[in-house]
Amino acid sequence: MTVSAMHLIPVSFSRLSFSRLSLPRSSLAPVTLFPIIRITTLALVLSGAASLVNAHTVVVVNTHNAVDKLTQTQVADIFLARSTTFPNGTDAVPIDQSDTSPTREAFYQAISGKSAAQLKAYWSTLIFTGRGEPPREVGGASAVKKVLSQTPTAVGYIDDAAVDASVKVVLVLP
């Protein structure tokens, strides 16, 4: 395509700005698609932002567990191997989601302020010194709920949208 067959069209999407976009002259008619693309992009961004605003991670236990409420510090102690029991003295078996889970990252950031890399370093130190082992890792929310239904002393975390009658919420994280 030669330069003479090209027409330069200024394009601007609110904060995203492209100084010039090169299109062949024959494609000038479809330029009316830009407002549609702009609106569609805005709708997708807003729908994603809305779901992030409403998403909360919750700490859950078996419905038959005597524990009704935990603090953020108690949850951190259980999941970071600083405590092996619930406040009532019964054993606590922490269940982790897979390390690729966004819920896991949000959970650990909320309870400890640690990033994924910092957590790996933390667990490496504890394992090397023999002072602790990381929680058992399972897939996602459905796997956590399955383990909780089979293990009365288990504690896990899931997205609040996955909460159902099979689990009891003991803490809602910010």
C-alpha cells in the first residue's frame, strides 16, 4: 500500500490517545465504529471494576465446627503456622487454594500484608528450620468446600460469591 493510498485520522479515547492512526482510504466508512468500540470498552472496564468492588474473601469452616467467629490475627496465626488450634482449643487444619488463585493472593495480602514472593520466602525459612509446614493446597473454592465438608476441623477461604449452606463464614476480609 502506498502512502498516497493512506489517510491519517486522529483518534482519541478519553485518556488513551493515539496521535494518528493509519487507515487505507477505502476503510474510511467503517471509522464510525470507533464510538461503538469506545462504548464497548468502557462497559467492559466498568463491569470488571464493579465485580472487583463487590468481591470479598471470606474465611469459612465446616458447618459443625464450634467456632463462630475468628479475628484477622487468629486467621493469620493459623495460616502462617504460628498456631495449630482455634481459640477454643480444638485443632485447626488450614486449607490453601492453589498458588495461582487470585483469591489466595487477596487472602494473604489481607491477613498478613505479604506478597506471593514474600510468602514463598517465609515458608522456605520455616520449612528449612523445621518450624512449620505450609497449609495443604487444593484447587479452588469448590475443592476447599469439599475438604471442609469432610474435615470438621478444617478452615479455608473462598470468594464470598461461592458461599453456600455447606460452609460457615467466620470472618469477612476487607
